[in-house]
Amino acid sequence: DAGVIQSPRHEVTEMGQEVTLRCKPISGHDYLFWYRQTMMRGLELLIYFNNNVPIDDSGMPEDRFSAKMPNASFSTLKIQPSEPRDSAVYFCASSDRDTQETQYFGPGTRLLVL
Amino acid sequence: QKEVEQDPGPLSVPEGAIVSLNCTYSNSAFQYFMWYRQYSRKGPELLMYTYSSGNKEDGRFTAQVDKSSKYISLFIRDSQPSDSATYLCAMRSGGYQKVTFGTGTKLQVIP
């Protein structure tokens, strides 16, 4: 298995632009997580899905952030409009019911908003 | 106060030293405790996990959980330069998938 796949790996955009981050979880995994990592705040859970349904989105910072999971093999995290304080590394992770202690992380998307 | 506190380091040790990494937490509902390792510009990967209190050993790594003190530790014996990474503690309560991470401790093992 190729592991969790994220795209793009790097994104540089200007304030006010829309940003879309993409994730393909490991095949067969029924949990998908979106995290944001910064030096100051560490790794923060934004939202997670179970069987494509959002379960907890309490970590989504504000309405500018939205996430979708239209099917078991694809999820998006969208920021509209983007702001400089959104600059961070965004990770997607997946896990399954039987090995739920192990979350498999993707390589991350480094986002810089100018 | 954060739910999980972890000293960010950096921690610099000579090769072969014993390393002790620690976290404290405030939520008594936490039952599952994990340690993730994150190499530079990579995603975190699970190193060890324990359920409730006690010790768990895996090769050169030992994880300890003291729920009475709300304190967890990771020990690395005979540390190697390849152990240089950021170590994140993580924990969650039972029956709930949300994991709370510490901010990570950056470790450098000097040859």
C-alpha cells in the first residue's frame, strides 16, 4: 500500500485566495483525520470522519475552513478565504477500527499564505 | 492550561545515552497513551502505545504510564543518531477516536 497520500505537498498563495488540500486514505481504513501543525500550537485535530461522515469538527478554527469526504478514498480540506495565520503544515491521517491506536499520517501539505 | 504538557526541548545527548522523555496531562479520562516519532519534514509515525497504567517495552524503547500522577514517560536506551527526531506524546479516552497530542520534544543524538 502506498500509505496516505496528500496533495499538494507545498502550497504558496496570497491572502484571500481559496486553498484546497487533498487526501487519499489507506484503502480499507474507515477513520480519516485532518490535523494542523505549527511550532506554537503543535499538532491540532481539526476534524475527523468515520465511514465518510464527519464526527467531530470542534477543532475547525472558523467558518473559513470546511472539509468533505465524498467517498471512502478521498477527502478535501478547504480554506476560503485564506489568511497568513493559516500558514502551517496540514496532515491527513487514517486508521481502522481494529488498529485504532495507530493513525497513519500522510507526508503533509506545507501551506504558506502571503 | 493545556490538556497535555510536553517540554519542547531541544534535548541533545551523546550517542549511547539513556534518554527520558515525559508528558503530563490533566484529563483523568485518558486511558490510551501513545508515543509518535516525527522526522524532519515527515508525518508522525506511531512508536508505542499503552493502555492504562504500567510499562511496555519494545527493543530499546520503554513506555511508562502513571495514571495516579497523570505522567507518562518514554525511555530510549543506547540512543543512536537515527533516533534524532521530534517525539510527540498522545492520548485519548476510551471509546472515542479524538487523540490529543503534546507539542513534541525535539531530540538530537550526537555521534
